[in-house]
Amino acid sequence: MKKILLFCDPGIDDSLAIMYIMLDPNVDLVGIVTGYGNVTKDQATANAAYLLQLAGRSDIPIIPGATSPVHQEEVTFYPEIHGKEGIGPIQPPGNIQYQMYPFDTIRLLMERYRGELIIVDTGRSTSLATAFILFSDQIKWVHSFYVMGGAFFIPGNVTPLAEANFYGDPTSSNYVLQFAHNLTITPLNVTQFAIITPDLVDQISMNTKNTYAFMMKPVFEYYYNFYKEKFPGIPGAPIHDLLPIILLESPNIVDYIYYDANVIEGVEAKGQSYIDIRPTSKTGKTRIAMKLHYEAFIHEFRKVMIPE
């Protein structure tokens, strides 16, 4: 069973990633590190606690992370995409009781699951970069890293050049890309095609074995309404942050290239990800997903989200 430490900022698609993990019998979520991004750190923490409570998993440590990027810039949130509280129209109860664990818990998890811990980061890179700095010895024991971020040779989603996670803290993203080993990046190249449709959501909503069935339709409709307005004719909504979770078990649903990636920190092109593809350049060790096999993606998604 794969041991996952998830860095996230739920957020609708981060929330779907948590739901998926809770329903997947082959994945063991050993901790969640919450940070700013789609919503504030405090709201992200409350959302994660609510989703774990629904699954009856109060045993999973929730570790609050960063509240802002390293340059202390003003953070922009996206209620038109994710809702004011981050899970569309769903409002987590205000009286949720949950224990918050100190940031040093990340080090303890690296030590406990030495050689088998997989870190997945679906939010801004600030918290993960901080873990690299604080726990430089233990981070070497992590098995592999999966990062949702970037856009290569295609437009961004927060600016014409940049994807939201890399744009939110390009300095931290660059740090992670430089020092993470066995790294897989899932950029917009593949995540924007990881679309779930209204028909599929209806099937999930009627499944009595899915703990989260009651919220799937209202959450999806909120999310889909944004995408219909921005991308007329789109058949569904892309669930960006869930894709790296699926790749852990089914890496062949995408095609990859291998290059060392970078993120621009300057103002004009802030957050733009790039690789050196000149004829004289060398390939690198970072695995970058470039093409999604949609039918294979949907097959894996259905297996977990519509349990028999």
C-alpha cells in the first residue's frame, strides 16, 4: 500500500483528491499539510478536517503549513472557482473538532516511512520548500515526489504564461524543482484534459458506497459553471489536483518527457515554467506528463469513485 503525504490547499479539485484517496483501498494517507492558495490556510485546514471527518478518519494528522509565499506578496483567492469556503456551495460545520499537528510532524513521517513515503503537492510550493529547508537530511529518504503545476508550450490559467500553483510562489516552486528527486510534474498539459462530465457525476451521486456522494453534484455544478463561462462548449470540469494521485498507481495513463524544469521569478513572466529544448541541450531526470489518455483516466477514476 502506497504511503502518501499530501500537501494541498482545498479547493474543489484538492478536495476531490482527498475524497479519492479516502476511497482508494490501495493508498494510505499518512498526513495532510494544508496551506494558502485556493483559500486561506485556516480555511484549507478546516476543509481537510471536514473531509476526513466524513470518512471517519480523525487519525490522520493535519499539519498547517504556510500562510503566504516567501516574498510576502498579497495572496489572491478564487471564490468564483472554488467558492468562498473552498468546496463550492458546501459549508463545513463551524464546530468541527480536530487536532492540528506541528510542522515537525513532517520530519517524523519521513523517518517513520523511510524509503516508502511519497509526497504529493497539489498546492502552492511554499510549505514543501520549507520542509526541504528544515529537514534536508530526512527529505532524502522520501521515495518520490509528485507536483501539480506548470504549463509547458501552452497557455497558463492565471496569466497567459503561468499556471496558478507555480505563479503563487515561483521561488518556492523553483526550489522544489531543483532539489526534489524522483520527481514527476503533472502540468496543465495533462490536467486540463482530466475532465469529469455531468453524467459521470450523476452516477457517483447515486452510489450508496461513496461517502461523499451527497456533495458531488452541488460541488461539481459550482465548479462546472465557472468553466462553462470561461471555456464555452467544454463538456465537463477538469479535476487538476486529482490527476497526480491517479498517476501513483496508473502512470501509463499519460505520456512523459524527461527534462529539468524551471520557473521564472521575474515580474513580466512570473510563474512561467520552461525547459531547455535547444538541439544542444540535454534531457534531465524530471518526469513531465505531456499527454493524457482520457479513456484510461476515466476508467481509473470510475473504479475508485463508483465502488461496487
